[in-house]
Amino acid sequence: MNITLRFHGRLNDFLPRSRRAVAFAQSVDGAPAIKDTLESVGVPHPEIERVVVNGAPVDMAYIAQPDDICEIYPPRQPIDFYRAAFAELRPTFVADVHLGRLAAYLRMLGFDTVYSSVDLADPLLADIAYRDQRILLTRDLGLLKRKIVRFGYFVRETAPLRQLAEIVERYDLLHYGMQALRCTNCNGALEAVAKDEIAPQMTAQTLRYYDEFRRCTACGKVYWRGSHHEKIERFVDGLRGG
Ligand SMILES: [Zn+2]
């Protein structure tokens, strides 16, 4: 049978040019869930917020009928269907192995982000996202199509700072305070620590210029308001200013 599909907004990023923002016919064999048909066309289900068939909303388990007309929508702007599901909880993330710099930047801004430089298997990443209700960030479409992934996003940009801007915009991260900093090393929470306690580990120069220090409660790494953190803060201030 044939059905008609039309994708809206950024969902068109996943389609060949000839299919973007236009209605096109799609043949369907058997009785698959609409999720499978949409993914076979190239669009991973976590990117989709709403599917409307013949004018009525359906869920991802819907079985298409002959001649259905399907409109497929991404989240509305600002993009926060995660927030709609979890009220005011601070978003948490799990990033795939290719997104190490992005993960470090998110931690620097205080967002709990699971990341390992050891390539975790796809089922494990999907499971972490599912179990902890984390947003899965990846550039792997196959991973995003896994059924148990509820919140996920295909990172379009390739440069880390641009990726950060993309995620900040997509999940409206400026809405959340940036105070609860995490360790860029291990994602542990940071706590304030007295200067004399960490002095033996610091260079004379650092001690001369800085008075406020934080220490990772998990791995013990010490942080101060050094240049790399200031760079990220300036960057975020830039985003704030539009
Ligand atoms: Zn740490």
C-alpha cells in the first residue's frame, strides 16, 4: 500500500533534497508501526514530537492504513519537550564517544553528562539514556533509532563550540542556572574547597592569582576560575546576547 508523508522543520535534515518539506508517497509492506516506516525513510524517532494522520494525532505504535496522509513534526520552539515531560528538572545527557569536547563543555556549564572515551556499545548507551532518562546526544543514526531511546538528538554540527551552541539552543539551557558545575574529567559534582587545603597541589602562579577553588567530589581534580572556564562563560554570555 501507499501512504503520503510530509516532514516539517528540522526533520528535513534527514531527507534527500527532493523529499524535503513536500508531501511524497511511501510504499509500506506488511503492517509495521509508523515508527519503523518513518525511520526507514531516515528520520530517527527521538527527533519527532508529533505525528498527525488524516488530521488526528497518533503515537509511534500506530499501524498505517492505505492512503493515510501523515504530517510529521519536530518539537516546537523553544525546543523543550524534555522539559514538558520532566517539569523543571535540569536536563541530563549521555554523549557518544565522538562528542568528548561537547560533553566536557556541558559539564563545565553544570549539566550532568555521561561520557566515556572508551567506545561504549550502542545497547549500553541506549540503556543508560533509558534508565536515567537522559538525553542521548549522538551523530549515530542507528543508535538514535533504538526503540528504548525516548529522548535523543542527532547533533548536526561537527565543531565542538558550535555543537554546544546547538544543544544550548535546542534544550533551552540558558533557562537553567549554570551554578552546579561538574568535573570535566569524570562528571562528578564540584564542591568549594579552602585554598590552604589544596595549596600543596597548586603552582605558585595559580596561588598568586586565584583565591576560589573547587574540587571534584569524585576524582579530586581541583578547579579555579582559569582561562578555559572563562572562555566558556564568555561564549555562553554571547549566546545570551543573541
Ligand atoms: Zn572528577
